Amino acid sequence: MNKKEGQAKENLSFESICSTEVQELRYNKPHVLPIYASASFVFEDTEHSMSVFTQKEKGHLYSRYANPTVDSVAQKLALLETYGSDIQADCLLTNSGMSAISLVLSSYLKAGDTVLTQGDLYGGTTELLHKVYRNYGIKTITTDLTDLTQTEQIIKDDPTIALIYAETPANPSLRCIDLKRLSSLAKGHGILTVVDNTFCTPYLQRPLSLGIDIVVHSTTKSLNGHGNSIGGAVIADKKHTQTLWTAYKLIGLNPSPFDTWLLHNGLKTLTLRVKQACINAMKIASHLDQDHRVSVVNYPGLPAHPSHQIAREQMSLFGSMLSFELKGGFEAGKQFMDSVKMITLAPTLGDLDTLLLHPASSSHLNVDKAVREANGITDGLIRMSVGIESDSDLISDISQALDSIASIT
Ligand SMILES: Cc1ncc(COP(=O)(O)O)c(C=O)c1O
């Protein structure tokens, strides 16, 4: 209890009783993490304030810097992302996946630097690089990061490459990048490596233990898993998180304690949810693979997928994301989307329930056809984020939607 809280308030006026803070009546520890909806934290006296401000003593000052709800969940995420290794990492939770990515880019890049990345990144990240960071004199080169010979040649030819940014499995091809080989190549050239681990979560893949320097997440997706808060995370060793913390607090990237609390609720069932979704995804991918109306199924769990072997090596299960191409093109894609009954159409992923996206009629509607096709986004491509429903219900919904295509082709 704060010293001042113990002092009697019985002589206060009605107005002052209304407006002063209450003494917290808490006799024992709550079982579940409380939501600390407090912008600032109280000092005992000036000695205490000096000792916290000079970091002699640990203490909370202001929730843009740090907050007990946020810090507690960040600590759990750092533990999960480094599980099974002896890496000492910290985590900074942010108010969106995009702000986590921006935190890393703005902390490590300067005018004249180049980012080497892949063409099939999350679209928001590609736009961020081309529409925001380009204006600060930061160039982006895209290549196929699964081709390490070509990647090495690009690095040798361009000494301005300061950072390699990767996403694996990539969207929508679900192709996987060999993170161990990529990180050792980058280290040999003194280049920082950053991986967006949103699709996998640390349950399926832990890039830090494969030599990657910094991991980012959109916690909005499978980490939360319930689709009820937007958030992000950056996890790296303490040397990096100290550097990142300066921009974090000064740009103001902190998440709300309530959103973080929702994330924590979701994290508790991460393994159950993700495991079930992966089992369902494998069954759906195998089913679609046998269907004559589908020309291609992209799922790294299928033995014929080009990244099956690398996925086996660096992921513990094959994930809950898949995509497939309908032979009937754009019209077949639209018909399929309009015919599902149980499955939801929504532009997100990683939720408890199965979600569909037809990029050609939604997220990529305004993207030039040649540009989207170069990144594997054809007219008939459907992306599926598989949930934890009964697999037989999912397969029968998919089958009746496929049957409906016959009526239009
Ligand atoms: C792989 C990936 N990274 C980052 C983001 C951005 O996350 P947020 O929407 O939480 O800002 C997304 C969003 O869809 C994503 O799919």
C-alpha cells in the first residue's frame, strides 16, 4: 500500500471524496491477471521517484513506457518464442502487427539502406515498405528467398542491404524459406534478419532458435485466436529490445491493457486450438487434393508441396493456412465463396472458426492482374484459414460449395 493511501481521508469535502482515487481493497492475489487500466503509477515519495527514474529500482511510470498487464503477457510470449533454447529474449507488445513491423524497420534502417525481402509478403508489409519507407530513402528489393543461391548473389551485388525480412510459410503459396540457411547467410554478411512468425506462432516454429535476430507477430491472428483484439509483438534478445524500446516509447506503440488481456485469454488455449486447426487443415487439404474441380492445393503438409521437406524440418506441424485454385477461374471463385454455408468470409486469419478469402474479388481487387498473378494470386485462388470446427462439417460445407460450381460451368 502506498504511504499516502494509509492517511485518513475523513476530513475531506464531498467533492474531494468523489474525485480522489480509492484505496484498493484487495486482500489476496487475483487468480487471473488484472487489467491495469491506469495511465500512470504512483510514487511513494521523491526518493522513490528518483530511484525509479534512474532505473536503480524497477517500477512502472507511465503506461506508454510499460504497464503491468502488458509486461506480464509480453514476458509469457518471450518465454514461448524462446522455448527449448537458452536464448534470453524480451518481448515488446505493440498495438498492431503493423506497428510491430514498423518498430523494427524504424529502429534499424536509415536513408540509403536497402531491405531484401520476398514478393509474397503480407500485402500491408509490402505497402509499408513501398509507400512509407521509400519516402525516407529506404529501398526494397524483392526476390525468391527460397532460392538462396540467387539471394546470396543479390547480397554480394548490393552492399546497402541492411536487413532481410521474411515470412514463412508465405501467403498464398505456403512456400517455406529455410530459416537456418538464410540466417547463416545473412550473418556472414553482417545483415540483420527479421521474420514475421504470425502464420506459425511459436507453437509451430521458433525462428530465434534457427538463428534469426528478430521475430515479429500480428497477435491479432492465432496468438489471440478469437478475433477480438488487434495487436503485435517483437521478440528478440535484450540487446535488440533495448534499442527497440527507444522508438517504442517515443512513437507510442504500446497496446491497450484490455486488448492485451484478451490476447492473454487466447494464449492460454494456443496449443489446443492450433493443434486442432492443423489436423483439420491436413484433412481438408487432402480432400481438396482429390477433387477434380481443384487444380492446385497449396499446403506444406502435402508430400507433393515444394516445401514439404523444409516444413518438416523447421515446423512442428504444417499449420492452419492453405490455399487452392479452382479450375473455373474468377466466376468459380465467386460462386464457391457465395455458396459456403457454415464457413465465414472474412479478411483475417487464425481465428477459432474457418475463414475464407477470395483475393481476386476482395483484398487484390485493385491490384493489377499481372502483378497479383506474379505472386501466385490467380482468379480462382481461395485462401482458407482453418478453424477448430468438426472436420466432417467443414468438408461437407466445402463439398456442397464445390458442387454448386458445376451449375455455372
Ligand atoms: C502475416 C501478417 N503479418 C502482419 C499482419 C498485420 O497485422 P495487424 O493487422 O495486426 O496489424 C498481418 C495481417 O493480416 C498478417 O497476415
